[in-house]
Amino acid sequence: MERVSRESLERLTRFLDARLAEPTGEPEGGAPVEPVRRTVRHAVAGIEAYLAAVEAGTISAPSLHAYAEELWDRLQHIAQAWPDAPAGDRPQATRAAR
């Protein structure tokens, strides 16, 4: 799994925003686009809050790190729905099998 960072989050967010803004922005599998957009927005906000806490040195609960990783995994899973997703945004086989 790619490490969660501001740069990787911005890259993945740009990719997902571009795909979800397309007229046929539904991921493969036909998931309605608005709930996916909402999921992406919430996941990005949660990861940004985690990164801000890390940068400020105020992060102390390991569960926050685990939660940020779960959100990151979710974003990567959403990106995987498009065949042109950047390779770094594709979950590893062990994670995809969960």
C-alpha cells in the first residue's frame, strides 16, 4: 500500500474528482455516482484531519492512524473501478481479496 501523504492524497483526489465529474462518472459496476462522490469527500476530509494532526504533533491515538488507513484503502478501492487508475492507487492483491 502506498503511504498516506498529502501528495498521494492530492493525486488520488484529483484522479477521483476527474472521473466522478465525467457525464458517465459511474465506476464500473454501476454504483450511483452521488453516493460515491459523498464517500470520497468524507474520506478525504477524514484523512486531511489525520494528516493535520500528525503535522501539528497532536496525534496520539493509534486508532486514528488505523481509521485514516481504512479511509485510504476505501479511496484506493474506489479508484480501482477505473482501468486507467494510477498503478499506485490499485490495492495490492492481498487487500483486494478482503
